[in-house]
Amino acid sequence: MLSVRDVVVKRAGRTVVEGASLALERGELTAICGPNGAGKSSLLAVLAGLLPAASGEVMLDDRQVPAIPAREKARLIGFLPQQADVAWDISVETLVALGRLPWRSVPGRPARASRDADRHAIASAMTAMELEALALRPVSQISGGEKARAAMGRVLAGEPEWILADEPLANLDLSHQQALAASLKGQADAGRGVVVVMHDLAAAMNHAGRVIVIDKGRVVADGAPEQALSREVIETVWQVPCQWLGEAGARALAMGQSVA
Amino acid sequence: MRRLSLLLLAALVIALPLSLLAGRVWIAPWAEPVPNATAILMELRLPRGLLAMVIGAGLGGAGAAMQGYLRNPLADPGLFGIAPGAALGAVMALFLGLAAIPFVLPAFALIGAGGAMALLAIIAGRTGGIALFTLAGLMIASLAGTLTSLAISLSPNPFSTSEIVTWLMGALTDRSWTDLWIAAPLTLAGLVVLWRTGPSLDALTLGEQAAVSLGVEAKRLQWWIVLGIGLVIGAGVAVAGIIGFVGLMVPHLVRPFTDRRPSTLIVPSALAGGLLVLVADTVCRALPMAIELRLGIALSLLGAPFFLALLLRLRRELA
């Protein structure tokens, strides 16, 4: 269980998360939704142990997240930042292989076993993100969507117990959005904890098992997608008149005055 | 990667003995015997050639690590203000007229480098953030440069002014085994430190936040980088003065032959840096000029157009 209790986060003197308390479970795809500047990315970074909480507790099972040694934490929690920002023109395969960095020279693991495990993890991450054909391509020569998949592949290669991703679906075309969402769901079904910041409320509605809505640094809704993303919640938080259309699992959000 | 390093190593092994032949007098087994040939080779050219390799290796390796740390292909090991700090220390030794005493000038230079490192740590060392760190380095570089100018303008006599100015240009003329014994261990230690930061620099390829999520401890990495660069650059400036552009150029030349991860770049850059400085110094020595061309000037003459070409290429890529 990954949890926060009464967490307050400050950035440049401004409070961006105010007293959030949540407990996230393995085996579930949780979406964090909210308007711009609501504190979604900050909450995610605190959960990943990348941003210190001004007060409150962040726990992974029975351990304080900030107290877990950096490399071990990196093996437990994989984090995908919002921007796929790659400084050097490395190949897609090299990029994915960077996900293995937390596993290098782990005490008590023989070098050969470690090399085999690395190779296997990289190969399965490449397969999961359909990157094999791009393996040797430099990152400067792939599209934005391909770069997003490669970045996700890097996280998967680390074989973390938890995957925390900040808007992984942005920049993807419809089919790859669908594929990545399904793959994240698959990771959750395989027993990992998956926490994803999503802007696309329909994607959250259709793919997530649980949705957390935050607004102005506070958790305002938390539960099954139908409840947490009900029309009332959306109209209060985003202040947009709207209506859900379609069947469960394939819903679309209609917005605008005329639907109200 | 290993093949590239072996190739560069082989080139060094061939280049070093060849470089010993060249100079004001050519010494070759097939040419006419030169009086004092053994003394010239063993006491002048061999230590100078080895020192060129050491200085170049330090600059090349430090440049690769700097570019990896700052995630910027235009970064140079001089950016942190450690080289200007070391130069200021050496200039103080010259200014105070203490440079003739053995070990005093290099010791002053190392103190200057250490001072710059300490200042960096005090200003920027709290957070481990890279932007503030770079700004602090630039501030220290400009402060040390200003103080160096002040020392020149206040220098007690024209002789000491000219001594300072000449020294600042960087050269390996008349360096001895002593200089090699000062520079080599410190440079080697610094390169080992930088080499060990390799995996962390690889993680930084993905940005600071992603690197931390991959288990990089930003503050600790910053300390190791400062220590490694400080040892390498401090030692280099202490015995050879300021030699620019090598740390910028060499990683660029080497990068296309690697998989472009910073960790695979450090060792080949060190070897290629050693080769470049050895060849450049040999050319300086062998040029038929009345006064020997200073190595620092020669490399800047080579480096400035290179830098310009690099900028133009980057501009084209960004356009």
C-alpha cells in the first residue's frame, strides 16, 4: 500500500497540496484528475518520494518513503515525468535500458544473473511498448508519440512494483492512447500499483478502477469512476456544463451550454 | 566502446615515441647523432610528452563529465570557476614573487582551485539543483578573472606582469618530471572519481527529476562532480596554466563513435584529449618559429572556429 496522510506540499512558498490523505492499493489503476494547477503533479511527485512533504506522512507499506534508500526506492517505484526530455541523441533501446540503472550492482546478485535479468526486462519492455522496430533509431528521429512510448518502456524496464506516471497519454494518437491505457491496466492486473495523472476525463472514466479528483490542493472526490467523475463533480470542479454519453467502458464526455 | 578506447590507446602508444623525435632539433635513429640526445629525450621531451597526455586526458575526461552533468554539449570544465580559481592562485604566487620556490606555484594553484570548490559548495551545495550551481560557477569564474586582472594591474614591476601574462596563456615548455609527479596522481584520481559518476550522468540524460527517480542522489553527485573536476582541473592549471577548448572539443569529436551515453564517453574522451594535447604540443615545439607558439594559444586558435561551427550546427538543428 502506498499512502499519504495529512500531506501538505509547498512549492516556492505556495501551498499546492493541502492536507491530502489517500491509500492506494497494488493491483489497481488509479487516475488522478483535476484542473490545471490543482496539485496533481505535486501529489504524484510526493507519492514517488521526489518532492518532500512540508508536513504529513508518505508511507510505502510500513516504511516511510523518504527514509527508503534512493536506489531501493527507485527499484520499488518507477516514475514517468511529464516531459520526455532526453538530453543526448541516444537510441530507443539505450533509452529503455536506462530503466535498469537502479538494478546495477545490487548487493548479493551475481553479475551474470543480473545481466540476464537486464536483457530480459529490456526486451519485454520493448515488446510491451511495441518498440522493437525502433530499437536502433536515435530519439531525435522518432515522433512525439513514439518518444512517449519509449519513455514508458524505460519505466517498465525497471520492473517496479509501483508505476507513477504524469500524463503518459498526452501526445499519443487515439490508437496508441488506447493501447497504452490497456497496457497500464494490464500492469495493474499483474499486481502492480499504477497511479496515473490524466487530463482526459473520458480516458480516466473508461480505464481507471479508481479516480481521485483534486482541486486547489484538496482531494474533492475519491472512488469508483462513476462516482468520482459524476456530472456534479465535473461541473463543480471544472465549471463546465457536461454530460456523459455512451455505455460503461466506452463513455464520452459531451461539454458545452447546450448539454446543460 | 571498448574497441574505441583500445584504438585510442594504441594511437597514444604510437604517438608518444614519435612526438619525442620532433622539436627544435630532430632526434631520429636514422638521422645524424645529436649531442646530448639522451638528456634531451629523457629530461625534456619525455616528461613533457607524458605531461601533455596527462593534461589532455584530464581536460577531455572532465569535459565529457561536465557536458553530461549539465546536459549541454556546449559545457566546458572551465564553467564552474575552478580553472580561473586555480589560475588566480598561481597568479598570486607570481605576484608575490614566490614562484621560484619549488612547489609554491602549483600549491597556490591547488589552493585556488580548492577555494573555488569550497565557494561553489557554500553557494549552491544545499539543494543539488544544477541551474543555481552553474550560475554560482559563472559568478566565481568572473570574480577570479577580475581578481587576476587586479593582480596584473597592481603587479610590482613589468617583469612580473609579463611573467603572469605569459603564464596565463598555458604551455608545457620546460616542464620537468616534478610537474608530472604533481599532476599525474591528482588527475588520475579525479578521472576515477568522474568515471564513477558515469551511471548517474546517464540517468541525468532524462532530466533531473527522472534521474532522482532512478536513484540518483543529486547532492552527492554534485559533490563527486566538484571533487573530480576540481582535482583534474586544479592539477592541470597548476602545472600548465589555462588550456581552453580541449574539454569542449574532445567530447564532441568522440561522441558520434559511442552510444552517446555520458558514461561511455568519459574514458575515450580522456584518451582522445591526451592524444590531441600531445599532438598539439609537439606541433608547437616543432614549428620553425623564433619564439615557441604557446600551447594554450594554439589550442584556442583551433578551438574558436570549432566552437563556432558547433554553434552553427546546433542552430541549424534547432531551426
